Amino acid sequence: MNERLSQPASDDDITPEELHAANAVIFLNGLKTNKDLKGKWEAKLAKARDPKINKDDKIALLDNFLAKYNTTAEDVLRLLKEQWWIDYVNASKPNLQSDRFVQDVIQDTALYKKYQALATAGDMPAMDQWLQGKGYDCTTEQVVASFQKMRNQKLVFWTGLYGQTALTLQKTNGDGSKGASPAEGEKSAATSSALPKFGPPLLVNLKKVSIGLTELIDIDYSAGTLKWEGGAGSLNDFSGNIVFSQVNQPEGSSADDYSGPIFSGTITLPDDITDDITSGVTYKKGTYSYIGRVGEMPDDPDGHSLPPSVTPQQKDTVQQVFFWVGGLVGLGFGIQMLITVFKGGVGWTREMLDRFKKRADKELKNSDETTKKIPEDKIQETVDSLKDPAKVKDEGTIRELERQISEAGDPEEQARLQKQVTETRREMETQKEAEDDWKETEEDIGPGGEYENDLTDIMEW
């Protein structure tokens, strides 16, 4: 056990100042996994750069945003400059070995359960030693970072039924009229501040994606963003893009305590559409804001708003993969809390460390309970469904395929292998985009990063 937790606790509860400092850690870690939060935070920073705004108003602008996370701009800036945080960010850069471990652990039930058990025991040095003993030359921090990076590369890690959604008209029609929003008849428009019952569900079924009754064709996923073309000359009736994020810490002002995957994006309808998205509802042409989160469809528990091709067995698989991946997400967040216990700020009180330890214990317990929701006889089937999508391609993969092409005598076999080369190069480009996107976030929250520079300019101007 961490010797810092063996220190005697004081009689006082954690102070508001200590709480704000602790929540700054959770906020900055949240920027790594929650693209929606990252975008909103960067928009506030951009607004605060306006030279026409005075210093006090700039600070108030940022503090108002951070109030939902019970911290302040001063606490965030102080954390960005603390040596332990700088060391943590530098130590959290994945390598090939941590990437390899994530690929293996997602597909090996025995490895997964052992990793989960070590994390639950709360002994980080033992976890690092175990990784080394298993032949993975990496640290626990790097493993967490590799998993976050992998979610940017592989759509399968966002598998789930996003049944609680909102679709809200954002732009007028081409003829200048405002248009119905979003559906005619008894179904009313969603407000941007609440999740209504009537948005079409989004189903991520491993490699396939559907919105309402429509399965999307020729989708592209890279750097955490799903895109598809639509309209004239396309196989889809409508176009769109969706960004996936992970909420680990609910906003203080949230009406509930939801944590888990979310998405946000836009859908553009070139024409009025009836039935193709949601049975019996007409959506007017225009561009819509589309947001949602995982959960059953409130008005359609029997799944009539999903494509008929989605079988009950496929829905079960989606649910099981969601639980399996969710267990790893919970592990990662719990480990982030443990890292703070072992390596957190110098001079932190026992109460602050205790707070992080309790949060770590809660997340690790939830992780264990999440994976236990999968029936024992379905675990191997769940793991098998993740095997191919989890592979990361590199130049070695290309060289091996080219060797096979040179040795193949059959033209059809050569053509098949050449197609694999083309697909592999495309996957490698996707991996590179996702890695660059991940590195950009790490640079922002690391030593001398954009957030520190911006906040320093604002706070010390």
C-alpha cells in the first residue's frame, strides 16, 4: 500500500481549496477522453484571448465554465505548472509495448482478469512489475494512454446502442424558409440543453453503424470522428459526421449522474426524408445537430427504430462488447486516480489522497461489475468479435503482404493480396491521424503546452 496513505489523517475534512485542486486533476484528465469537453474548453480559451476583454472578466469567463467541474482557472494553471503533473504527462506517452498490451488484453480473458485484479488491489508498483514480467516493456500510465489512443483508431471501441438522442435543426432550407424542427406530427423538436425521447437511435455494431432504420454505407473513422457522404452520387441519402467522447466525471449542473460514451455531430439532409431515418416521421431538408448517449430508446423498447437486419443476437453482442470495453474504460479511469494517489502533489493532505483512493476504488469496483454483466458462456464469443478490429497495422504488415504477392502464382490471389495492401495502407493513415490527434491533446496539457501558455497570459497579464 502507498505509504502516503499510512500517514495519520487530520481531524478536518478536505477544504474547499483542496477540493478545487483535486478536481483540476480530474478536469485535465477528462480533456484526454472527452472531445466535446475539450472543444468547449478551447472555445472559452479562444474567447478569453480577446484583447478587448479585461483580465478580471477573462478570469470570470473561465471560472464560470470550470464551476461545473468545481474547480477554478487558477487551480488548473497551478496544476499545469506542478512538477508531478509534468512528470505524469511525460510518463504517459505510449510506446509499441503498451500498444501491444492493449491489443492483447482486449482479446485475452485471462490477461484481462489478472490486470483487473491487480488494479483493484491498488498497488501500482506491482502492476508495473507484472507488466515487465509478462514481457511488456511499458508502465501502467502508458497502457492507459495506449487504450485512449486505440479508441481514436478503432470504431469498435465505441460499440453500443446510443438510444437517448436529440436531432435539432440548425440551418434553414435552401429556399430561405425555416423548416420543421425536427419532425412533423406528434413528435416535437429537441432542445439543445436536454436529451429528448424522439431522436433517431445511433447503433455502433462493431464495424457497422446505423442511424434509425438506415445503415450507413462507406463510412470513414479516424481520430475519433466518424464521417460519411450523402446525397447525389453517394450511396447514402444524407451526409454527416459524429465525434465520440467519454464522460468520466458528470458536470456538477447535470440533471443526472450519467457517465459513459457520448457523441455529437451534424446530419445534413439534401431533401425531405420520411421513413429512411425513423419510421413514420418526416424530417425536412437542412442541417441538424445530432447528439446522444448510450441507453435504451425510451419510446421504442422493442427496437422498431433499428434496421430490420439487426437481429436480437446482434443486439446482444453489441451489449456484451459494450460491457467488455466499458470494463477497460473504468479500469483506465480508476488507474488515473491511483496514479494521483501514488504520485500526486507534494504537500497534499491525507484527506486529499484519501479522496482519490476512494474514487479509484469505486471506479475499479464498477469496472469489475460491468464485465460481470456478460454471461460466462458469452465471454469468449465477445472477445472473439474484437480480435480482427483490434489489430494495429505497420510497415511490417505491408512487407509481409508484398512478400506473399511475390510468391503467389495465381493472379486472383495476387489481386486479393494487393487489395489487402491498399486497405492496410488506408488503416495506417487512419492510425496516424488518430495518433496525431492524441499527441495534440497531450501537448496541450503537458509542460509548456497551449493551455498553460493561454492561462498564464490571462491570469498574469
